[in-house]
Amino acid sequence: MHPMRVPNHVERGLSLLLSQYKGRPLLTAWTVSYLKQVQLLDDATYATIISRFLERATNAQLDLIGKLVGEPRRDRDDALYRVFIAARIRVNRSTGLTRDIVDVLAIIYGGTYVLIDQAPANLRLELLEIPELATADILEMLRDAKAGGVGLTLVVPTTAPETRFLFKSVGDTSNPAQGCGSSTDVTPTGGLASDVASAH
């Protein structure tokens, strides 16, 4: 919730004068000079408070918030660092449930995924789109959000869907860039579909 800001102290103050004092030049001038100082103080206070909000903080203010929640900057620019701080805040509130992992993932990834509960005590998370963040950074956040003793396998695609290595149906010529070669044409096609990282 943002604090309330009054942008018009001068106008409000003059409107509050009793009728017998309105229109008096000396009183009006004194009131205006006083209320201008009040406006400057209000503006400075508001700017100071707002700069401490995560979505508005920059530079040193962002570093301070990161320090408070336990997320180092690591040479990240403000926009990226703000994402990691938001994720760390959610991680700090995690109780290790699946919904906590999903919430953290929504902050740092935002794409489509498949989450599979595997017995005993293991989660398999398959990202269906190439993430913008490094796999190690995603895995670190998810590892901190999950419950202790629960394993986590993270499968991350390394190529776009149209270039992934897939087995091709016999007679399918819809996309010759995908699939295995044949006995007469062993030209390699496609790319590595995914990479796997695990956390315990």
C-alpha cells in the first residue's frame, strides 16, 4: 500500500482560511510562503518512502532491500536484481509446499511447465520454454523454496521447439530439420532437446 501524498498544500491551506482573512495580501503571502515549505517537506518525505518500495527502488536502495532479504546483487542490473529480490522474498515465506515452488517459479520463469510428483519425495519440473535466467539461478531459488529432504529434478530445454531433436514418423516430411536420419541419409538433424539439473 502506497502512502498518501498531498500535492497541493498551498491551495488547500488557502481554502481553509476563515472568510474574514481571505483576500488579505500580507496574510496570504505569509501563508503561501509557509505552505510552500510544507509542500517541499511532503514531496521529499514521499520520495524517500516510495524509493524504499521494491518496484521503485534503484541502486543503493535496491542493494539495501536485497541485503535485508538475503539476496546478493551478483553484478545484476536493477531490473534483473528486482526480480531476484521478489523471488527471495517469496522463498523466505515458503513452507516447502508445492504452491510455494509454483509461486517462486512464476516470478523467475513465467513460462509453461510440467510439474510431476514422483515417489518417494521427489519433484520433476520440466520447463517447456527456454528460460531467460541461468539454470543454476532458477535451481537455487527452487531448492531454497522446497522442503528439506525433497528432491527436485529440473529439466530445461536448450533449443527452441522447432529445432529440437525428435524421432520422426515414417513418411513425415513436414519438417525435414527434425528427427533422425534414415538408412540412406545419416545427416544429423535437430538439437539437444533438454538439459537436466537436480537439487537435493
